[in-house]
Amino acid sequence: MAPKNKTENYHDEQSKQNILKLRAVMDTLPDFCKLFFRGIEEYTSPRTRLAYAYDIRLFFEFLHEKNSVCAKMEIKDYPLTILDQLTRMDIEEYLEYMSLYQKDGRDITNDERGKSRKLAALRSFYNYYFENELIEKNPAALVPLPKKHDKEIIRLEPNEVAILLDQVEDGEKLTKKELEYHKKTKVRDVALITLLLGTGIRVSECVGLDIQDVNFDVNGIKIRRKGGYEAVIYFGEEVETALLDYLEERKHIIPMEGHENALFLSLQNRRMAVRSVENLVKKYASRVTTLKKITPHKLRSTYGTSLYQETGDIYLVADVLGHKDVNTTRKHYAAQADERRRQAAGKVRLREK
């Protein structure tokens, strides 16, 4: 066995972990499922296949619990022919069940988007066997996707961005216990949140950054996008200053073995995890606004909206944010339209003063 690379690429390590998780889930599924996952391996990431596996397992667990025929055998023993025995009604009942069900003593809910993802997974699953003439019917294709309602784009206003960054710097509203940690992490936190706000990168892209991915000659960072391709995103002076301050501090930190290249380190001197960044943003943002639930993704929305307001170029915004479909980016019009409506408020005078 080849020795493990001590400083293995973050994204490659994540892929490895997802492959191992996928194998564990596969062990709980009927054997014929292996055909599907081998069939889609060439054009999907391990993360996507793992998401499919979780959703397909949920479907079979529902059948095992609620379908009288399926309840008579273990999920592992289901034959491929069981797919032909299911109807459109079975799938519609499954989606209805997904609205609210219990697992491990917890209530789990899915909105239209969650149910759409689950139906999309089933459609791909059924379609694979149908196109390969392994089953005769494709009931999943007959079920319409749940209608999605447009969600309001939640973002920080310019004054809220400034207040958030001030809060990260001075920690004024933090508790005594939080202030103890803040003394140790302030420079890192300022750099991290300034980078998110100043580039619009995803949290997974942020925590995956290595020191060598930052190039101050061009003020750019090399990131790994969804789908595995690399892109260079450029940053301005505020991000440059924050990163330089942090890297000066970073020189004096001795990372744990295997985390030597990681740009952002936790207090345990390990590469920061996505959940850690989510908690960090939540901690600071909760002191800034009580009306908005601010997550790292909302910082991304803030950047996307601001960039569109400054440039008016939706295609540039789509490219910088890494959206494959520009229609995904058009959501940022919502905030722009809202801004225009606000400007209209004082334009019409009803009475002369």
C-alpha cells in the first residue's frame, strides 16, 4: 500500500470520504442499485452520487414501512422487478410522506425544493434502468416536479456589511467566553469573512484553500468549483489587506500533521471545516441583525447583488459566482428591483408644500 500523502489536497480527501460513505450506504441497498451507480460514475462527483444514495435509501425505507408487498422482505433482498411493480401513486405517496416523517425520534420536513431533489433522484434512478431496457415502466417520469415558490434573496445592506466587519474586529457584543476565543481568532476571522464578502466564494471553496492558492502578484485565489474544475477569482484591496495580516500571523502557527498547507486553521491548528465557518458567521451576524438569518450563503448573495448593482452585467456575476446556468444568477435581480422600488418612494409628491 502506498504511503498516504501528508498534505493531501482537501478536495481529493473530501472525495475519498464521500466514496467511503457511498460504499457504506450501498451496503444497505438492493444489489441491483450497483448498476445505477456504476452507470453514472463517469459524469457525476462522489458527493452527487452519495446524495442520490441517501435519497434512494429513503425511498426504499418508505416502501419497506408503508408498502404491504415490500414489507415482506428486507430492503437488501429487493429484486429489480420490484421497480416495475410500483406505480405513479407509490411515488406520489412517497413525496407526500417526505413532507413530514419521523426518524430516530426526530421530525423531519421537506419543502418543495427538498421534495423536488428527491423526485429528481428517483427520476434519474428509474430512467437509467428504463433506458437500458431493464424495466418496462417508468412511473417516476409521470410525476410532475413540485412547484417551487421563489424565495426572497436575503442579503446584508451596505451598512450591515460595515457593522458586521466592525463586530468581527472589535467583538463588542460578544460574551465574555466568546471574547476569550476572539482574542485568538480575530485576525483569522476578519480575513475569512472579508474574503467571503469580497469574492462571493462558497464555504467549501473557502475552507479548501491552501496557502499556495493565494497569489498577491495578481490578487487572485485559485479555487476548486463544484464539478471539480479550477478557477481564479480576483480580490480587491480590503481582502488583500485582511489576508496579508492573517498570513503574517499564520507564519507563527504550527499546523497539525496533514494540515500544513491549509490556509485557514482552527484553534486545534487543523484545516477549518464547513460547519465551523457556518457557526462563525452565525455568531457574528446574530449580533448585527435580529431580523435576518445570515449564513455564509447569504454573504455570497450579498456579494452577487452588490456586483450586479455595480456592473449591471448578469453574465459577469454568473461567471464570478460559478453558476453554470445564468438563470440561477437572475435571482439577484430581486434585490436590485427592490432597490429601485425604494427609490420610487420619494419621487412623487402628492401635495405642494
